[in-house]
Amino acid sequence: MATIAELLASSLDALKQVQQGNDFTIIRSSDLSRTHIKRLVDNHFLKPIIKGWYVVTDPRAMPGDSTAWYASFWNFITRYANERYGNEWCLSAEQSLSIYTGATTIPNQVLIRAPKGNDYMVPLIPPTSVFNLGAELPLKIDTNNPYNLNLYTLAEAIIVATPTMYRNDALTMRTALAMVHDSSDILKILVDTGQTVRAGRVIGAFRNIGRTDMADEIAGTMKRMGYTIYEEDPFEKVMEIHLSQSPYAVRLRLMWQNMREDVIANFTRLKSNLSAKEFLERMETRYKLDAYHSLSIEGYRVTDELINKVKSGAWKPDGEDMDSKNALAARGYWQAFQEVKKSVSDILNGSNSADVAERNLSVWHSEMFMPCVTAGIIKPSDIVGYRSHQVYIRNSMHTPLNPGALRDAMTTLFELLKEEQEACVRAVLGHFLFTYIHPFMDGNGRVGRFLMNTMLASGGYDWLIIPVERRDEYMAALEKASVEGNIVSFVKFLSSI
């Protein structure tokens, strides 16, 4: 008779067969037998979403962990809508624009338009839900996106976006408008459908962001076609934007513009007035405390004994510490810290802080994981360049940028650091946007805090250590900035330490 462990193993093997050759993290009840489904749910390998639908989970995760669900969210929406409506469905114009413009937040509610929709809300895993709206489909459906979702085309989505969208999510609307390099797709729809009110709104929106050429072209063409247009600016304030092929670059620039005044208004840390020599000496004396808290925030168990051991050189990679994750992390942190000290020294001696960060940031990161390379745990190529796979932040509704967006995003971040005159803004937004982008497979938090402190040093501020005891507050403030676009809590948190 099979043991309980053998039975569970057989269910896991069945799950593996379903996933074979696919990236299925969403499982339909028809994919597995009822016995396998129940066994996998009971042992926390599957979690119910709605009746008949499950997400694959990690039984080692803490109760209430939502990472697997957020990572699988759009996969579920696509499969759910396809099964329910075939190809006769589409996300709303507003959510289509969010996808196009690189929005990284999982929405609390997804609105699916479908002629056979029943105007009914379906609760999913909290706090998410889906609303099935009975409505006509757009003129064309676009599936050219990472999630294979049915979307409005960019042009039609911009046209039908409501005034509320411009007020409530101006960042997405400005990013979408910046992605338009030719007005022909928008004009084709407008001249055929005669949507004069919407045309006036689109013209006003383009003029608001500094695209007077686009605004004039649309207005002139509509007039030649016999339409009377009353131009309307749907935004609450004027903000010209940089044009870019990358929506991620535009989004990051707009985030910086929107947040910098809040940083300046709420950052209250006092400057240290230390000389360069005094600053570096103080930085060295604070290494132990910094290492303890920074590594502990990331989940490594660190002791004074271990820190002193690696600092003194007593730790040997071919000895008893070889298999210790904590020892490897501590040694890597010490090596990275030495490189950061060199960077700070360059900055205090007159080098441009953003130039130094751009030149040395990859060195900080690679030194952090060099002990793992030496120990043979990871390959040298694993610490070269940016990540090539999607990553997720545990329990966060924010999904870091996809690998294809990283180079544009990081180039933009360094440009923003160079353009910014206020050291406190470089420090706060540098840290926040670096972790928002999440360019590496691991070590983003530690490198982000190094970046923050080098920027603080450039403005005469003391080295800042985030206590592990306030980890939850720290992570909540970053989450609020990532999901809601509100940086104030994070600025006040950093000012309170």
C-alpha cells in the first residue's frame, strides 16, 4: 500500500506533467483528477482562486503569502477570459494603456469587456477581482504584449480614455501620448467616426505635453474634413516630457518629476559637516552595524562573530564556512563595502556622484556575490550584466520591469541622477527607482542602499543605516511608492532614522 508521501509524490508528478512544456502556474480543475487536486491543495502546492481554478504555490511560503498569485495574475486573466469568451473579449481602454505603458502594479480589479459579459463582479484571491462587463469590442484587438492579453490598440485606447483617467492616472496617459510618434492611426479613427469631443481632448492632451506638432496636425486634419473641434486640456497641470522609444524611460522620468518636490518638502535629515577624512573614518566604524542590519533585512542571519571573522580574513572559502549562506553573504557584503568606500572617497574628493555610481555600481554588485562564484555556487556569468529572467518581490503588487526594459530603464536612471541638483532627491529617488527597476536577480536591496548612501554622502549627509527592526515599515513605504506613486511615507521614514 502506498504511503502518504508516495501518494503526494504521485500528485506532484501529475502536476509536473500538466506543466511540461508550458509555463503553467495556473491550473484548471479539468487538468488534474479531483484526488490529485485535493491532495495538492491540502499540502499547499495549489491554492484556489475561484471554483475550478488554482494557482501553483510554494508550501514553504508563509501563510498569506501572495507572491505566487501576483506572479501568475495576468496568466490567469488571459486563460479565464479565453475560456469564458473565446476571442470575443478585451480589457478596458484604461487597463490596455497601463499594459502598453509599462505599469508594474497588479490592479485590484480587472475590467473585461465582452459582448456576452454579464455585468457581474467575480472575487478572486483578495484584494483582487474581475468585472465581466457586457459591452461592445473596440474596432481592433491587439494581442502583441507579454501576457497575450486582448487589448485596445494604443491609438483607440488614447481616444476613448475618459477625463477621469487623465485626472487619476496622468502618469500613464502622458506616457501613452509620448509613445505616439505618428498621428495617422489616431486620425484614421477620428475622421471615420467623427468623435469631435474626444478629438478635442486628445489635441489638448498632446499640446499639454509639448507635442504642438501632433496637436496641430490632428486639429488641422479634422477641420479639413469638415469637423468643428473645441480643444480641451484634460490634464490638471502642464508638464512637457522627453520623447523616448521606451515607455519605461518616459514613466521613470515622469515619476521623478512627480516625486521630487515631495522629497524636498519632507526630507529633514541634517548634514554632518564632516571632512572627507572624518566621513570615511566614521563610515568604517559603522561597517559592522551597517552589515548586520542590511544583511538581516534581506533575511540572512548575521552575528557579530561572523562579521568580525570575515573582516579579519579568518573566514576561509575552502574550510568549514564553504557551505554557509550567511558566511558567503557576509564576506560578499564586506568586499562590496570596500568598493563603495572607494566610490565615496572619489565623490568626497570632487568626482560627480552620478558618474561614480554609473561607473562603479556593477562593481559593488559583482563583489557582493564573488564569494559565491569562488565557492562554485553560481557561475561567473550570473553576476555579469543585468538579469535575463523575470523576478518578483515577495507579497508585492508591484512587478519589477521585464528583462527587455532594463537597459533603457537603467540608462534613464543614471541620466536622472546626473540631471538632479539636490542630493536628497538623488538619494531617495535613486534608491526607490533602483529597487523599482530591480535590475539584478539578487542583491537589489543592498545595492539600492549603497546607492542611497553614496548620494547622501555627495550632499554632506551622514551614512544612513535602516534598522532591521523597522524592516516592515521600510518595505511598506517602498510598496506605497511603487503601487500608489506616493513617495512621502518613504521620505518621512528615512528622515526619522
